[in-house]
Amino acid sequence: MTDAPAPQPLMLFNSLTRQLEEFQPVHPGEARVYSCGPTVYNYPHIGNMRAYVFADTLGRTLSFKGYKLTHVINITDVGHLTDDADAGEDKMEKMAAEKAQSIWDIARHYTEAYWADVKALNIRQPAHWSIATDYVPQMIEFAKAIAAKHCYELEGGLYFDTSTVARYGALARAKTEDGEGRIEEVEGKRHAADFAIWRKTPAGETRQMEWDSPWGRGAPGWHLECSVMSEALLGFPFDIHTGGIDHREIHHPNEIAQNQAHSCSDASGARIWMHNNFLIERSGKMSKSSGEFLRVQLLIDKGYHPLAFRLMCLQAHYRSELEFSWEGLGAALTRLKRLVMAAVPVREAESAEVTDHRLTDLLAKFDMAISDDLNTAVALTLIEEAAAMKKIDAGQKRATLAAMDAVLGLDLLTIERSDLRVRPKSTTIGEDEIKATLGRRQDARAAKDFAASDALRDELIAAGVEVMDGDPLGWDWRLDAN
């Protein structure tokens, strides 16, 4: 690339320090990232999936900036309780009992469903999927190493004494602004914020997932799992730890406390802690208790390509709340279609070195946007500007779009516009019937029988089909706001 401006330093917001910081890797040229993954007791909803679109965008940005990325996402198949505040039943055990199925079958089914959503949203595969139950022996050893100095036993298991580490809860807003977050009240706990490292199976009960330990037969605490797996796969310290904003109040402060205890220092384990904000949905269908809750497959069933949801996420800054609506998703789909159409003319071109100052300027602005704490909203406007550019070398334009889309992950140079035409599950008319009706309508138009032509058009509209005269695609599904 000729006369290209110097790359911008990558600035990221560190939730721990509450400020933007320049990314300085622990290991030169590398970026090591750990993302809190799903608890596989149910399907993920689209609010859950926003966290992985964000983590994927971060990973893509680090790759764009030239770092060798090692990204780890965990799968929680044991230990996560029904209340994030360390209370209630194990989510996996509870669902297995409700379904009268093996907990291992439950975990496998919902892990595969999550991976299907990951693929649908064009989220890149991480270097490692760390499965919690694969690391139980290491969890026991980790707990043994910190038990004497930082833990105490109660009837229910081994608990972490939060007073034994410096600045416990510094990450959490709940403690610094509105008092301590939700914490389980357990008789005998030394401090309200103390949490379980190992939960002993109550006398007379048997769990499907339980192991022997120095503190009795039972299962690890949820917080312990992420500390152990992140250290095992990335080493302490590693570069970035990501998760949803709900993890910022309890789960991640507890991880940090464990990491401090194990390293015998004030180090948090990760240099930078990053959190995406909530996806808000006003009808209440974001909750998994609502029956037909909002999951990626539901969007597809209603006729929306999953990449429209990815684009919808990119339209807002990851630290901002994003409100979901069907109208907003429809607008994102329209925006995606326009981008795909604009990219079509350069798809077959051979990528060339970008020397045109109009494109190098756009690439510099794009680099500036994503280097500013992943400002994808601005980055989207820049790829649209590049896609719309006329009278410019096709190879250079293709290379520019490829570089930008490597970060945004919208598949603009491979996806077909027809791929975005997703059939709604409720539709009864088939594509062969649509084509046949369009053929009859074309014959009527050729015969100047406009009454028949209009009647056939109305017939298709009633069947949920939008006729597009003069458009090579010919027709599309009508997607009404839900």
C-alpha cells in the first residue's frame, strides 16, 4: 500500500480502570483473549449472542492490526447456578431433571445449538473451546493451592474469603455506586461477598456431575472454572478478558479475587477487562422463561438472515445499550442488501495493491474508527462509502472492501443477494409456485392484460411475496414487523 498513514494505536476501554488504554500485548506480536461462554442448559437468546459478536469483532480487529490471535471461549457444562449471585440449583442439573435426560445429553444438545448460532452469525472459530468438565482435576488443584490462605470450609463446601485479597470488587459498579451486588446468604459465611469455590453434594443427594475432592464429593463453583481455564490455555497474565456487562458485578470480580490469590499478587489475571452492554427488548421475550424467546433461529424462522442481526449489533457501540425491534432488524437487513449489491461488481476482480488516495484515505479513517474502542458504527459508514465509490480500479476497491469486511464479518464478497432471501417458516407458498405465477403475470403483461397482471401481483402479495419489477432478483419475501 503506497503512502499509507501510520496505523493508529488500538485504544480499548478497560472496565477495571474505567478508562481508554492503548493495547500493549503481554507477549510482543500476540493477543491472548478469553471470553466467558454460554452455560449450555438452554438455547442462547440474541442478547447472549451480542456478547459473541462483540468478542468476534474484537478478535477480528486484533487480527486486522497484525496480532497473532489466540482466542478462548469456554463452555460451562457444570457449576453455574440458577442465580448469578452464587445461589440456587445448578442450571445444568435443573434442566436435566426437568427434561428427564442425561445431563451430558443436555450439554451436548445445547452446545451444538450454540455452535450453530456462532456459524450463522459468521463468528470465527476460537483457538480453543474450553469445556469446563474437562478441567475439573485442574480446578481441584487450583483450589488446593489457595485454600489454606484464602478459603474456609462450611457444611456446603469450600468458600473464598474475599477479605484476603486487595480491593475486592473494584471492577463492580454495584459495590462502588449502589452497594454490594446480589450475594447468597449462607449461614456461617464470614462476609456477605464470600463465594463458593467447591460445592459439596448435600447428604442423601446424588448429582449427575460430581467428583471427589478434599472438601467432599461435589462440583466446582462457576467462578473457579474461568480462572482455571484461562490460566491453563493463555497463562497469567493474558491480554483481554471479555463478557457481558452482567458479569462485571459478581462473576468477574470473583474471578479476579481467585487470580490474585493464586498468583500471590494484586494482578487481576487479564490486563484489560471488556464488557458489552445489554440488548434490550421491550416485549419481555428476551427472557428464556417467556416460551418463544428471541433466539437466532426465531429470526431465521421469521425470514431474517442472521447477518442482518450481526449488522444490527455493529450499528451500535458495544458499550451502549442496543434496543431490539423487528423494524430495526428489517432496516438492518435492507442496509445489508444494499451493501451486498454494491459489492457485486468487484467480486470477480483480482485484489490489487491499494494506491488510490481516495481508498487509502478511507482505509485510514476505518483504522481510526476501529482503533477508537471498536467504533463499528463509524466503520460501517466507511465500508458503505467504499462500496458506493464509482470510477475506481476494481481490484483496489475489492481489496479495500475485503480489508474492511475482515473486521466487520458481513461476508460481502461471498454472500449472494439471493442468500438474503430467507423463507419465513409461516409461508405456505413454494418457490416453484411463485415462479410459475410470475411467469403467468409476465405473459399477462406481454398481452397488455393489466387487470390479470395486477390480480396475480395481489395474489402473490397476499401469499407474502413482494414482486420487484425491473429487478434481476424478481421477487422477495414480504417481512412484516412482528
